[in-house]
Amino acid sequence: LAPRIYGDGTIDNFKNEIISETLLELPNHHEQIERYMDTAFDLQVTLSHRLSKLHPARFEGMLHPVFQEDEWMVLLLGGVLGVCVG
């Protein structure tokens, strides 16, 4: 019925315009969205519970890619600190 009233493609244009405006406005509300998600999903409790259940090897495997890029710096800093302390 809507295509007959408004013409072909009008609904799609309207949807695309709403999506574009929403995506432009979304960054302005990220703090409120994060607070809501933290509350609604209870992320801190959920993540701490699930991470505490991980086997140490799997936990290390999950974190390793995060630090892999800077691994040389961590090793260098560890060596320097070891020399300073030892």
C-alpha cells in the first residue's frame, strides 16, 4: 500500500535517510549507551566470572595477540629492569 501512496523507492529512501542520521548522531551518545549496556548486561560481573573460569593457557592465548605487537618492548623493559634490580 505504501509504494502506491508514496511511489516506488520512497520507503527505501526514507529508511536510508533514517539510518544515515542515526549513524551521524550515534557517536554523540556513546557514553549513555555504554552505561546502559554495562547495567543491562552486567558486563563486569559476567566478564569477571567467565574469565575466572578460563584455563590459564586459554587466558594467555586470548591476551597474547593484544600484546604481541609490543612484545619486544615488554621484553626489553623486563631486561632493563632485571639489570637494574639484579
